[in-house]
Amino acid sequence: MSTATEVICAPQQALEALRAFAADGMCGRCIPCPIATRQSIAMLERITSGEGEAVDLDRLTRVSTELIDAARCPKGEEAAKKLGEALASPEFARHVEGICGSGACAALTRYRVIPERCTMCGACQEACPRDAIEGDPFIAWRGDNKPYVIRLEKCDGCAKCVAACPADAIERVT
Amino acid sequence: MAKEITLHIDGQPVTVPEGTKILQAAESIGIEIPRLCYFEGLPASGSCRLCLVEIEGQSRLAVSCTQRVKEGMAVLTASDRVLRSRRFILELIWSTHDGDCTTCEKAGACDLQRYTYDLDVDKEKYGLYAPDEIPSDLGDPLLERNLRLCILCGRCIRACREKSQGILDFMERGMSTIVTTSLNRPLAESGCDFCGSCIEVCPVGCLVERDRKLRGREWEFESVETLCGHCNLGCTQVIDLAHGEIVRTRPGADGYLCVRGKFGWDYLSSDDRLTAPLVRNGDSLQETTWAEALARAAEGLAGAGSVAGLVGPNVTNETVKAFGELLATSFGSQDVGFTGGGVPFGALSTFGGLKALAGVGDVEKAKKILAIGPSLAEGFPRARLAIKRAVDAGAKLIVVDPNESELAAIATLHLKPKAGAEAALLTAIGKALVDGDLHNAEAEGVAEAIPAIRELGVPDAGVSPEAIAEAAKLFAKGKGVVVSSALTCDVLSRSAGLLMLTGRKKGALLPLHPSANPWAGVLLSAGASGDGAKGIYALGTDPVAAGEPPNADFLVVQDLFLTKTAEMADVVLPLRAFAEEEGTVVGAGGKLIAVNAAAPSDLPANWQILADLADAAGKPLPYKSIRDVRAAAKETISAVKGSLAFPSMNGAGDSEELRPYERFELPEPSWVARSQIRRGGSAAGVSEAKEEVAA
Ligand code: SF4
Ligand code: SF4
Ligand code: SF4
Ligand code: SF4
Ligand code: SF4
Ligand code: SF4
Ligand code: FES
């Protein structure tokens, strides 16, 4: 059984790298590097929470190329280069389109119940904090049991249902 | 002679001395490389990166404000790559810069604004990230710090360190760095002396004088340069006017003003200024016309029989000259006394000529400095700066001050005489010089003085003989100056004596005085007491406040305000302030310096008022214009300036009794009063003040 928190996508990796740089490597004694880092972190936060726009990708690309010249020390330069390498991944564009694809960004991840596997125990419904799962528990001999389904518009991708399901009947769809 | 280096900048050849920075080399051929953190005269920090240039054959861009020229270098200051990088940096700065040029005071003189325009920068490229908790006004008196505009260039930090108290720094770190005082305390609690040096270097509108706010845009300012009139160190001062009113003062070429020069101009536009003549009518003074007032003054003085004049230290040579001439020509009096605001000036009449006076330049170049007197650093910040610079350059400093002080902290030797014993201590040092054979035997007048000095007993100054001997040894050789804020006759004459003994005759003595032109009276007036005169004319001086009320049948007072003396006068005439007068002064270095009428005034020039009074008395002055007065003043000064001799150690100076040591009180920077007048509740404050004057 896999849990989503162990997975990390390319934008999150870039975000973590910059956060680590901001907390540790960066001195803040030149003007461009701290601002660029702060702005990049803000953009990556938007992207990984589903609010990213195509223009953010252009801005990030600009930081990654220009900060190499503009930063004062090799640390800033290296941070810019790393960002540039990360940006080569197609995952960034997909995030902006609304799909994380790895399960790392909850806001960009959705699940569905696999009807063939579902035992209709209702554990997922109990676990769902957003009341996003509809369905009735299985009662023998009743013909109109409502099967369990996840309402995508209510779901925020937290994956609690995945963890709760004893039958491994919930899968990621984006 | 430094080696010359030849390089090419944007294709143009340029030859500069080795060690020159690329940015300066470019400037020498008229190419201005944009910069935000670099400021001429401050150490470079290389932090804003705006001055990046491309050097052929180098993969990295180079920081032109810190990188030195190399032979054969080919520099591009505006290649595509350079421009891209500059725009990028400016876009980033705008993403943290919560400013609006339409209302910003700095607009028109702002480097960020200019570069943004020049490079057509997209201000919104990265949006705006300026958290609400960044304050837009830290609430300090006199100057506003709006951290929402700060671009962290660090110039103010370096300016404060180089010129003043060094209280600013980058605080916190990384992405939340701000520029402020330690623990972000208010300036007034951080040791700030409100010199405003930080304002002068800020490239944006983060640091702004409160008084100028909403009073005009930069491009509306008219600027006139003159000298600051608040002490005799003579810092150049630019006065900016908008719509005919003073809105700001700032340093001229030498780049420094102290709090008085920077912020102490409010008195000029004070509502308490005298604007029309007043004449006595029974118990009260009533406003009248110039003609009436001058006629009354002329008649009263002429009728008094004997007339004496008193002139203060804050008027031009021309005013002093015209004043002396008026008394002599029109009222037959040679009796013009000079009042230095309670400071005795007798010492200077026995001092070795104007060329012996030192200016700040002499102090900065000195190798040995003897700094005497209380509150020297606080009262005369420009002198403190000069002394600090000299000490940084390796000068030895001897401080004579009973108290601990900022200068004592950096002194090689700190001598603490007992109260009132400064002069005695100087005598003791002089004797130690002679006894230790450290004096300059060849110097003029020394040989004759030596026998008497050897005979002298050592006066008790409360300082150990060892310390005195050490002081004598320290001070004996090298370019040396005496800087003194203790302006007693005894201290000055003994200081001059020490300089004589060590053979220092030029640029050696700097007596500090809180007025612009303290020597003019000594040089231009006959120097009399006014004792027994029945008519007295006091110009720019307030003997009543100084505790010496004039005893006269007829009193004319000419001053800026209705002073205590003016209140008892028969005729009161308004006076133009120093900043409002064209003329000359005898500067700190003993040179004649021209000053301009930088601040506006509706009054006639002071010499003109005096000439009109002479006309009213029926005995006109021999001057047609200010130039005539200037020529006459110059002639008198030239005639006397070299004829004064050094006093001897045991001569005239010693015959005077040592007077108790008087602490020299400095005017407090009055920002509390100012801000109350200027801001909230202003209307009430001002009209009350007006009523007081009218009453
Ligand atoms: S937890 Fe799993 S098995 Fe149980 S109802 Fe939900 S999907 Fe079906
Ligand atoms: S992912 Fe979270 S919100 Fe969505 S259905 Fe499952 S438990 Fe509910
Ligand atoms: S500081 Fe400069 S750029 Fe910023 S708002 Fe003021 S004038 Fe405009
Ligand atoms: S006013 Fe002068 S002392 Fe105060 S912070 Fe600015 S530079 Fe420093
Ligand atoms: S206050 Fe002005 S001079 Fe100081 S760091 Fe900020 S922008 Fe630079
Ligand atoms: S040091 Fe003297 S001349 Fe200079 S600004 Fe201050 S008061 Fe004026
Ligand atoms: S001006 Fe050179 S780095 Fe700022």
C-alpha cells in the first residue's frame, strides 16, 4: 500500500531545494539573489498548490538564467542552475495544466473507487474529511445499494481514503 | 606616480591610473554605468549588481564598481547580456518596492526611477511582495524612514559608519533582511546624531526629511549654495527652495552637515522673525515705517553724545565693516565692541595672524592633535569627524577634558584636568616641552621666551607629571593642531603658546565657535567696551541674555527676533539672517570665504540698512554697493591679519586670572518643538506665537 506523502514531484523538489537554500546557504548580502529566491519560492508554492499560471514558468525560467549572472556568489549561481535543471522536467507544464501526476501535490491529484475491488465497507467515507464520498454500505439481498464514488468537485486530494481502504480499491486518476 | 593603464570601454580607448575601478574609468570618458549600491566617497560593497559589465574573453560578467582596470581590457557596458541582467535586477527590486512615483518625494531625483525609465523596465514582472508588517514610517523625528521603499543597497549603513555614529546595519538575514538600527530601535534611542548623512546617499525615497514633505517636487527646487552659519567650521550648505520657501538644506561639495546645518534652518522661516521696524511708544514697542524708525534711531544716537556699538559673531564681514563705518562716520564713535556671545576674544588679538588658524582640512591631515574642551564632539560634529578621520589615518590624539567622551575613547592620551585647570595644564605641557628640550628652538620668538618658561613653577592641574611629560613628548613633532571648544582667553593663548614652542605657525589652531564669523569683529572693529557711552547700537547680539545689560540713555537693537535686549530698546530694526546675506566671512582656516544670500528675505541687505541710517543721520557712508563694502572690509582685514603676534607662555596670557572653567552649553536640537509647530496642532501653536510677538 502506497501513501502519497512519500512521493515528491519535480516542482516540489525545486521548492524544497530553494527553501533549504533560503534557510541555510543564502547570506542576503546582495540584492538580486534574496529577492529572486523569495519570488521563486512564491511561484513554486503557487504551482504546487494548483494556482500556477503559464507566466510563472516564464518568470522562473528567467530567474534560472539571469540569476547566474546577477547573483554575487557561487551559491546563488548554483541555486539558479539547479532551478534551471529542474525546469527541464515536463512536470512543471503539467502542474500548470492542473495535473501533478505523482500524488505529491494534493491539489493537483484526484482519486476514484475501483468498483470491481470495492467491498462496500464504507471505511473511506468515514475517513473523508470533505464528505466527498457517496455510497451506502453493502446490505445482502438488497438490490439498490448505491456504490461508493468520489465526487471530484468536493475532493481535495488528501488521500485519507486511500489509507483507510482495506481492499486497496482506491486509485489515483491524475 | 601610479602606473597608467590603457583599456577600451565600449570601443573607446581610455587611460587611467592603475587601481582605478572600471566604473570610474568609464565615468572619466562620460559613460555612466548604472549603480545603486556604489556611492562616490563610500567604500564599495558590490551588492546591487546593477553595474555589471561584460569583459571580452571572460565568461562571467564583472562588477564594475569593485573590479580594477587591467591593461588591454575590452569592456562592454551596455551589451545585450548586460542590459538583460540589469533589467532583471530592476524587475526584482520592483517586486519588493512598494512605491508610487506620483506621490513619492524622491521622484525626479531617484535613481531607481531613472533606471526604470532608461531601461524601460516592466515593474510588474514579478508582482509585488511587500508584507504588511514592513513599516512605512518608523516614526523618528526629523527624518522619515519608509522601509517599504528600501532596496537594501546599504549606502546609508556605510555613510553612517564613515561620517557619523555607525548605528545602521543589515538586520535579520536572508530574505527578511532590513536596514535599521540594532533591535530596530528608534534612531533617537540608538545614538543617532541626526546628521542626515544617510538621507544624502539613499538612492530612493526611503529616507526623507520630514519638513520637505508635500512642499514641492524635486524638479521645482531652486538651489543656492552658501556656508552653514551655525558654527565657524564652515561646511558648505545648499538651501533648496520650492515656491519661494525653504524646504530643505543639504551638504555641498564636502558632503557633510551636522544636525544644526542639516535641520537647523527653521528659525529662518519662523513666524517670530522681526519683519518691520519697531519704535518705543511709552511702555510698548510699535511697528512703524523704515523711514520713521531710521529717523528716530539717527536722532537718538546723535543726541546721545557718546555712542558705542556692539556687534555679534553671526553677520558677514561687510555688515561688521559697514557698522563700524556707520558709527565712525555718522556718529563720530570709534567705540565698536565685539560680542562673541559671552566668549572672550581677547586672546585672538595676541594670536599669530590669520594664517595660523586651522580649518577642518588641516585637522584631517594632522599627525598630532590636541583636542581641548567640553562637548567638543557633540557640539562640533564636523570637528569630531575631522579628528576621527585623522586618527583613522594614524594621527595621535591627546584629549583634554575632565569627562569621558567619544573622542577620549579613541585618544592616545586622555588628560583629565581638575575643574577650570585646562589652561594650567597647557602651561604645564609647555613647560614640560621646554624642560625636556622638545621645543623647536629655531622657531620665531622661542629663544626669548625660554628663560622665563624655565623659571615658571609647574601649575597644579590635577594631572600627573608623567602624563604631562608624555603629552609633551607626543605633541612635540609632526604636523600638529590644537582644536578647542574651550574659548577662554587663557586656553586659547596657551594653546597658541604651545604651537609657538613647537614651531607650528600655519593652519595650527582651530578654536570652535558656534557662529559663522567669530573673527570678523576682532579684525574689523576697534575693540572697545562701550563703557560710559550714552547711546548704544547692538547689532545681532543680545547682551541682556548674556547677563551684561547695556546701560544707555538710547538703545538701538537690530536683530532677527525680539530679543531680551530688543525688548528694552528705543528702536528695533530687523536683521537679515546669515543665510540671507551676500558677503564674506573669515573662515575657520583664516581665509576669506564668500557666502551667498541663499534663503529668501524681504528685508533690505544689512549693509543697506546701515547706509540708510547714515543717510538719515545726514552723514552718508562711502559705499554705493555691497562690492564697495566688501573691498573696504577686505582692505581692513588684510591690513591687520598678519600683524598679530603669538603670545608668550608667560606674557599677557598669564597676567590674566584663570577664570573658573565654564561649560559651554550647546543649543539643543529642537525637533520636538519643531514637529509640534509644523505638524498636528500647528495652527494653534503658530498663532499663539504670533500673538506673543504682537503683544
Ligand atoms: S474503503 Fe475501499 S472497499 Fe471499503 S467501501 Fe471504500 S473503496 Fe470500497
Ligand atoms: S482524497 Fe481526501 S478528500 Fe478526496 S475523497 Fe479521498 S479522503 Fe475525501
Ligand atoms: S523611491 Fe523612486 S522609484 Fe520608488 S516610488 Fe519613489 S521615486 Fe518612484
Ligand atoms: S542621521 Fe546620521 S547618525 Fe543618524 S542614522 Fe543617519 S547617518 Fe547615522
Ligand atoms: S535606506 Fe536607502 S540607502 Fe539605506 S539601504 Fe535602504 S535604500 Fe539603501
Ligand atoms: S559642523 Fe558647523 S558648519 Fe558644519 S554643519 Fe555643523 S554647525 Fe554647520
Ligand atoms: S553599483 Fe556595483 S554592485 Fe552595486
